Amino acid sequence: MKRKKSLAIIAMSVVALSACSSESAEGASEDTTTVAATTDESAKAPTAKAALSGTDSEIKMTGEAVYSQDVDGKVTANISVANAEEGAHGIHIHADGSCEDAGKAAGGHWSLEEDSDHGEPNAEESHIGDMGNIVVDAEGNGTLEISLDAWTLGDGAETDVVGHAIIFHADEDDFGQPTGNAGDRHGCGVIELVES
Ligand SMILES: [Cu+2]
Ligand SMILES: [Zn+2]
């Protein structure tokens, strides 16, 4: 008699426990989802990258451009090139996201207004794709860090850097019209969103 009663108690508490644990498991998984979503939005700002390479097999330059966004929404590009010719080279974001046809498929400078002048980055009158020059040293390496107030990243707006191609030019951008006299298109890479 005593044994039966205690068995019954055990059985009941097992039921109670399992009910309880399934509830808390559900609650826990909901919590985890909420935490993960919050982390994605706040701590992990979007990043985009372009891998640059020569527009024909004779050009050995390579490079990488990383676009990142800080907490205030400001977008900064960190660009590095290697195996390039010494000197200053014009570097721009062009309108289209293609490097086909030796970089010609990238189109003209990325610009929000069709008739705006070419210029220095952040100048009152310039294209949103104007990044000025990257200076390459005697070893063939160059770096450029640049922020444009107008840029956004990953929002699909017309100011979004994602989906455009970067062109690394043969010559220096002298900020003359219409595109800075920067010469041939030596390197190219399409800016793509990095999935986090
Ligand atoms: Cu260009
Ligand atoms: Zn321009």
C-alpha cells in the first residue's frame, strides 16, 4: 500500500516535470531567438567587399576593398592593392556591377545626378563614386581609407555602394572633366554584400 502510493506520487511528479520542462524549453528557445535577432541588428553592421583583379591577363594587380559601417551609419572603405605600377591611380566606383569587357561593362562613374561634375571625394560637386587616388609605392602596394558622407551600405537605396564595380585606373585622377583623365581601366571588382 505504501509502495503504491509513492509510485503514484512519482508518476504524478514526472508528468508535472515533463509539462514544466516542455514549457520552459519553449520559453527558452523564444528567448534565444530574440537575443540572436537583436545581436544581428545592433552589433553586426553590414559589410561589403570587392576583390580587384587585372582587366586582362597582362595586368597582375590584385586588391581588396572592404566597406563597413559604423554605429552612426557612416560608411568607410579600406582599399588595398598589390602588384600595381608605382604612382597615383584614380579609383572610382562605377555605375554598373560588372567587370566584363575589360572593365568597360562597369559603365561610367556612379553618380546620383546625370549632369553633375567629376570631382574630389566629398566635394560639393562630385560623383558619389569619386574616391580620388590610391598611391602605390615602389613595391607595388597601396592603401586608401576613405569615407563618403553620401554612402549607405546594404539598404538597397540609390546611395547603397553594394552592386557597383570599383575601377582602378592606369593614371592619376587630376579631377578634370568629365572623369578625371585617369586613363585605362587596369583593375576591377564588384562590391558585394558579405553575409554575416
Ligand atoms: Cu573610374
Ligand atoms: Zn567621377
